[in-house]
Amino acid sequence: MAGRPTPRPETPGTPEICPRLSWYLRGVADGGVLVLWDVDYTLIDSAGLGEELYRSVFRELFGGELPGMVPMAGRTDRAIVADTLARAGISDPAAHLEEFLALMAARAPELPWPARERVRVLPGVPAALAALGSVPGRVVQSVLTGNVPALARVKLGAAGLTSYLDLDAGAYGDHHEVRAELVHQARRNAARVHGTSFGGTATVLIGDTPLDVAAAQATGARSVAVATGRSAAAELAAAGAGAVLPDLTDTAAVLTAVLDGR
């Protein structure tokens, strides 16, 4: 099935990490864990690639330049588009919402390679993904992102990260305005693909904004916050994150934060 991950070579250091965590890895094998990664400023820095797509689609639909963007951090494209169109003075933004999202999906794969080459993988990400992928038992890694699916795939593909992730088991920003609703969608998708339920704390959200934390809280999932975006560690802790990391460079700390408490 498209989007299913392929096996990765063993990452150096992983065999030393896993034995130290064996006291709770046994629980992973018992029920499984669904790890849902945010994309922007958690896995990658896309250097404005999404905003570039917004401006291109607005120009194509309305024949002019987009006057400005609304706040995007932690929000879904469905919510961002509605607010962006309203701010731009488009009458009845809801009437244009589906068309705008559909055109984003169509145009995302056409973004020029020079733009895609701006995408930067954040420190520690490949090692963290590989380590979680090597954990004994059923650890399913996917995304829970505000991006529409096509844009998420473009960004992750440019970053070389798609093979670590089962993109069919995640949820995307065209589904709902509220991020918490994406958690329910991802659980349904993961259950369909893998034949396993990932209710409650069997789902872990990893993200860089208080909205990622709130989505986990609203759905009974666990949250791991990383201070690699605009939100400081103290803000993420105050939002109620189950664990807060400065970044993803300490692979053992990532494994502990993600898998402890299952």
C-alpha cells in the first residue's frame, strides 16, 4: 500500500539504547503504540514552503496577491485557509474553502525543486525515527499534521523521511479545523491499516506547539513536546505536555519520553 514504510538499516547505537528501556518495552509488544509526529518545526523546517503554496493558489484563484497570512503554528490547513481568505477580504470564505484545499493538493507536487531543496531536517530526527522503528513489538509511526496530505508528502519526501513513516496511518489538515479531531481520524486509519486499536495512552503525539499538547489532552493520548518551534519549553510544560524535550538530539531521551507510561 502506498505510504507504507520500508525497513531501514539499523542505526548505530540503537542496540545499546533498547536494553536500558527493556523494563517498559515489554508493554509495547503487548498492545502497540501509535506515534504521531507533527511535521513543521518538529521533524523539519520547510523554510516557508507552505506559505509559498498558499500564495500561489490564491493568485490562481483570485488573480491577485495574498495580502498576508494568519498564524499557522499548530493549526490545520482547513482552519488556516478559512481565516486567510476572510482576512484577505474574500466574500463568503466558506464557499471557496474546498476549492482552495483541492487546488493546494493539486499544486503541491508541482512545487519547483529549488523550493523543495530548502527543506531542512531538524537535528536528531533520523536517529529518533530509526530508533523507534527498531523497538521490539508494534510501534507504528505516522504523522498528525496541519498540512494537506500532498504538501506533507512533498515536505517529507524532500527531507528523505517518508520511509520511516506509515503515511496511510496518519491524519492531515484537510480533515478538520480542530486538531484534536485529527487524532480520532489517525486512530481509525491506523486500526484499519494495522488491525490494532490504539486508544487512550497507546497514542503519542509529538509536536512543538501547545495545540499539539491540547489535541493529546482532548483525546486521552500522551504528548511529547519539543521546543524546536516558536514555543519555549516553559510554555509547552505549562500547557500540560507529558514530557518536554529541548530537541530530538538525545535519542535515549526521546525513546523514554515516547514509550514510558504505556
